[in-house]
Amino acid sequence: MSQSQEKLVQAFEELFSIEQKAHDYYEKLLTENQTEHQKEVISRIHDDEEKHMKIVEEIISLVGGSK
């Protein structure tokens, strides 16, 4: 793997970590007392973060990483 590919994988691994932290944050919020509307919104954001994580994993795999 070239140096530029390694840097790209590293950047996407950092992005994955950020997405995972956001996912975990919204997952925690779902366990707290919320109105039904708030739970729906938080659940959609939580699901979006999960999708983002999968996309980043695919990108890392395409670039040559191991996620």
C-alpha cells in the first residue's frame, strides 16, 4: 500500500471512530426519558450514524484497509 493510501485509510479510520462515537451517543440518548417525537428523531439519527459507519467501512475496504 502506498503512503497516500495509508494516509487515506488512516483518515477514514478516524472518521469511523467519530461516527461510532456519535452512534453510541444517540444510542445512549434512546435509553433516556424522551417524548415520543424526540425518540423518533433520535432513532433516525442513530440509524443514519449506523449507515455512515457502514459506508466508511466499505470505503476503507476499497482503499485497502482492514475494517
